[in-house]
Amino acid sequence: MRFSEVIGQEDTKRHLLAMAANGRVPHAILFQGPPGSGKMALAMAFASTLLCRNHAPGEEACGHCPQCAMLSKWEHPDLHFSFPTIKPKGSPGDYKPVSDDFMREWYHMVRQGPYFTLNQWLDAIGVQNQQSIITARESEELQRKLSLMSSQGGYKISIIWLPERMNIAAANKILKLLEEPPQQTIFMLVSEQPEQLLETIRSRTQPITLHRLADHEVAAALVNSRGIEEAAAQRIARVVRGNWLLALNELDADNENRGFLELFKQFMRIAYQRDVRAMKKWAETASDQGREKQKRMLSYFLHLIRENFMYNFQQPSLNYMTTEEESFAKNFAPFVNERNIFDITDKIQLAIRDISQNANAKIVFYDLALQVTVVIRN
């Protein structure tokens, strides 16, 4: 993995290369920034540079030395990945999963590219209604691995993806590792929600904060790496607002948001018609998916409510919708106005909270439909 494969973030690349060249690499780095900005890609590229033994100072990994050959398959013995997991099927009730339980699925995913989402990972390991976490046993296993001598005589690197998913026991054990790191060990924490980390963990890391990708960077990457026509690439770049993961999702003809859009259309039509029987059926359909996917769907609903409200102002610069979303908004937008937008938003946010707290999904969605019915005609 080389820095040249990372989209944008040129200033951060130069900063990391200078850090490596000067031998001033902190023992713990926190990569943070907007979704789709390339945090994991940068961490993997930086790890590759530090583990490469054949690059000149200030330059990225060479790409052809023995270390880089191992890194091309992400099988370097001194590079350790930790990530959220679930209990494997058939495991005892008190079993605490570790990343090694799912390493085959992990390698399969990262070998396809360094840009991926939690949703993709959860689908890869077959998550349904389980909450994925990083367990205390994972921290213990990581401590055991890092206590060993470096296989190649250089750095030992631990990349912890989504450390905010550590439970409190795991977080406390990782904190101890950060306070007393093994010799020649670098920790790279890649976080989507760093504010959810323990303050004591954040204080022991050096933050590397990424900015959102520029629209022209996303458009150029779509044209150059995906063969998209310029006009289409520019529209996608504008809609995704610097999120390369969303840009990739837009290229998928069966992407998740298209399914969510259909459910949103059904939801709003049923609410407007006040069809209670149809509401019950819709609630059953909406709940017939994993809990994580239910939360993603509701977050997408919030996005559409906002976009439809802004559509009423007839200012294209204020809207970020796909062609399909805009087509629906032409007729639906007037029903989202200053009299009801806050009520609708609050009710969807409350549903997200209830789903997160493991409430019965059918009841949550049915109740949401009933409540939106009351305000949609305001």
C-alpha cells in the first residue's frame, strides 16, 4: 500500500513522510476526520512505509522489497489488525471473540482496497441483530502479540479500526498499553467517532485530522480510476460531499440507499394517506433487517427530510440529492415545511435512539409511522 493510492490529503501525506524521515514517529496516532476521507487508507499506507526497509528517507514504501511483498497481501508478521467482531456461530455463550476469529474475512476485504465501511464489514461477517464490539480479550491478545520481538527487526504496528467500539474493559486495557508501550511499537487508531473514546486514550495519542475531500478530487478519482464520464463524476462528487465511500456506493446499481429510498417513499405515502393497516405491514418490512441496517435506514430518512425541506427554497446550491431522490422531491417536498420539519426530525431521532437501545423494531417503526401521520399534513 502506497501513499499514491490514497485519494487527496496531500498535506497529510507530506506530514507523515516527514515524520518518518525525521525518526519522530509518535508511539500512538489517532487518525480522525469525516467519513470517506481516507483515514484507514492513510494509516495502512503509513504502516507500509514504516515497515518497508528499502525506501529512501522522505519517500513512500518502495513496493517491491520482501516487506512490501508481504504487505501486498497484508500478511506482514509485524502488522496487527484489531477491529469490531461478534461471537462466531456455534461458540459458547461466554465466549469473547477476537479479531483472529475473523481474519480470513478481514484479509478478503482489505485486499479489495483500503476504502470500506463498517456496514460492509458487518455484512462480510454476517451480523444480523448483534452489536459488534472490540472485547477485553482482544486487548489481551494484542498485548501478547506486541510483547514478542519484531519478526523483521523493525517496528511492530497495531492498527485498531474503530476503537470507539471497544467496551470499557477493552478500552482500559488498551489505555495501559498506550501508557507503557512495548519497545518499537506504533499504535494507529482509526476512528469515525473519536469523541466516544476515553479522554485518557485521546490524550495519549497524536491526532492526525483529515479534511473532507474536495469535489474535484472525488470527481478526478471517479474519472481516472472508475472510468466515469466527467459530467456524471461531477454530479456524484457534489452529492457525496467529499465522501469517497459514498461515491463508490453511488456506482453500485443495487446500492443500499436505493432500497432505503423506496421504503421512505412508501412510509411517507402511507403516513399521508393515514392507512393504519399499511403502516403495520410497512413496519414489519422495515424491521425485517439487522439492527445496524435499521439505524442506517433511519439516518438516511433524516437526510431526505432535510434535503426535501431545502428543496422548497429552489436553490440548487443548497441541495445534495441524487437524480432519483430529486425526482421524488419534486412532488413530496411541499409536505416538509417549517411547521413540521422539527417534529418529524425529532421523531426519527427518537426512533434511532430506541433501536440503538434494542427496543422491539416492529413497535418502534409502527409507532414512528403513527406519529408522522399526525404531523405530515401540517
